[in-house]
Amino acid sequence: MAEKRKFKKRFCRYCQGKVEFIDYKDLNQLKFSLSERYKIMPRRLTGNCKKHQEMVSEAIKRARQAAFIPYIVDRKRVIANPFELIK
């Protein structure tokens, strides 16, 4: 039989901090749920609970609409750390 893999237990950082609302203008809080290409990371990678993952995705979509976060990153213009642009 195959050996069962042991993974680190993921936890929801928003439940641990008792966050009730995730603001779309707080980019420092949102950048932990974005990949280097500004894609929304899934729950299985971030460890967020369902309630907070829905709030995060809604906040990211609102931040994109308000032009705080870009929709896509240009492949030709590669940036070493794209989160330096977000301040």
C-alpha cells in the first residue's frame, strides 16, 4: 500500500484574527490570497475557511474593479516582485 502523505494543517488567518469584514482597500491583507500573477489562490492553498474565502474573492474582485489590483500581468513585462507595486 502507498504511504499516506502528511501535510501541515492549514488554518484560516481571518478566523484566527477574528476578522468580521475584509475591506477591498486593504491591499496588504489581500496580497496573501493572490498569486504572483494576481490570480485568486484556492482555499486548499491558503487554508481559508469557506466564509472568509468568499469574502476574500469578493474583495479582490472589487479591488480589481476599482483598479487597485490589475486583472492580468503582462507576460512580456516580467516583474520580480509584483507586490512592490501595490502600496
